[in-house]
Amino acid sequence: MEEQARENQTHVTQFILLGFRDLKDLQILLFLVFLAIYIATMAGNLLIVLLVTTDQQLHIPMYFFLGNLSCLEICYSSTLIPILLTTLLTDGTVISFHSCFLQLFFFGYCLGAECYLLSVMSFDRYLAICKPLHYTVMMNPRKCIQLAAVSWTNGLTGISVIMAGMLQLTYCGPNEIDHYFCDSVPLRKLSCGDTDVVEQINLVLLFIYTLPPFLVTLASYIYIIRTVLKIPSKTGRQKVFSTCYSHLTVVSIYYGSVTIVYLLPPSSSMNKVFSLLYTIFPPLVNPIVYSLRNKDIKRALRKMKNRVETFRIFQIMLADLAIFNDK
């Protein structure tokens, strides 16, 4: 009877994502900017995946994890940006109850998986720099696949528990979400029931699924920096540290922005703005950072460019030959 009464109270069947409605004069400009970001994000990450899978010299653990990260960023961006673009065109988007929670699921899944994947990449750099003699044994193909699988699975486990708690809440109005996607904090604010237990569970899971990977990442780079400082020559230090500079930049942007967002009060008007720093921009920045700072990626890009040019020349030769035969 109690469950039936709760179901009768939950009569919200859809939500309205307000997005950036308070910036009406800038919505067209924002639409064009975020559309360009989405196209660049998809192109950059797809290019990384293509290079890692086709270039034999990139078939090493570091680039295997980078390929996984790019796949994750593609899913991440596709979960958030298309709906964000819709809110900018329609001055707010109506999203069904189930679609909203589906977006929350995929967002939380990608967020949790990325934290663990970034820590695995940090651990990989730690082994390569601090334990080079044991690196090939400890980072064999089987171990790499297992570590990647654990990263993807951890994201699934955490968000499944959060979703179970969120779906137990009652939503009986209002139904306007002052955000550009269905996040757990604004959804809890719309609940007309007691959210204390769910908030506590979410807080505990937030620490479980973000603090351990952050500590692994932090410890890995502490040991890396200590090892690099022991190298006598400046050139040697720069050469060794350059292999993890790109990843350190990505990690700093990601965890820095997440920390800022969760330190802000839930009602802060800046919450949406700072949320962009860890939801929209990291998937865009990652392929750029890895491409600009990585000699192997640059070499693979030049190799692919030469292949494309060779293929075009071959096509032109075949076309000329066909014209000559017709004559």
C-alpha cells in the first residue's frame, strides 16, 4: 500500500531542461560555439582511436589506454552536448522522465569510468618511469585489458547504486531543471520526499569512486617527480617527463574542475558554468594535448597523411589510365 501511494504521488512524466535560458541574447552564439566544440571533439577523439588501432608502433600500453580514454570521451560528449544544443535552440528542452534518468546513468557511468581510467594511465607512467625493468612483465597485454575492463566496470557499479536511490524518490512537481543536463543534484532538489539518505549514499559513493583513483594518480606522480629529479642531466629529465606531461595536464584540468563544482553550493549560479570545465572541455582538450605534445602521435599523423596522399595519387593514375584506354 505504501509503495502504491508513493507511485500515485509521482506524477511528473517529463522534465524541462532550462540550460542557459538566462543568456537569451547569447544563445545563438553559444549554439555555434558548442556545435564547433562537439564536431572538434568527435573528430579529434575518433582520429586518436583510428591512429591507435591502425599504427603498429602505437600498440603499446600507454596508447592502448589513450584509445580507451578517447572512446570514453566520445560517449561522454554524445551523452551531453546534443541535448545542450537542443536547449539553446528551443529556449529549454522537454525531456521525458525515463530519458532524463537514462542521461544521468550514462553521465555518471562515464564520469566514474574516467576517474579510474585516468588513474590507470598514471600508474602505467609510474611503472614505465620508476620500474622500467619490470614494466613489460607487469604491463603485458592481458594485464592492460584487465585494467581497462576494471575501469569501465567500476563506472557501471557506482552509477547503478546511485540510480537505485534516485529512482526511489518521489517527483511530484515542479519539473524545471536549472541545468543543461540531468544531474543528480538538481534532480534531488525537485523531489518532494526526504532526500537525506540518498544524499548520504551519493556522498559516500562520490568519495569511493573519486578519492581512491585520485590518490593513486597523486601518488604515481609524486614518485614520478622524485625519480625525474634524480636524473642528472636537464635534457634527460625533460625527455622522461615529456612522456607524462600530456596526461598530467589532462588530469589537472579534470580533477581541478570537478573539485570546484562540488565545493560550490548546489544553488550557486556558477554551478552550470564550472560544470562545463569537466563535462564539455576535457573531451575537446584531450586529443589536442596528446597530439601537440606527443612525438609518436605526430609521427603517426604524418604517416597517415602520406598514406592518404599516396592513395589519392593512385586514384588519379587509375582515372588517367581509364581515360587513356577509352581513347
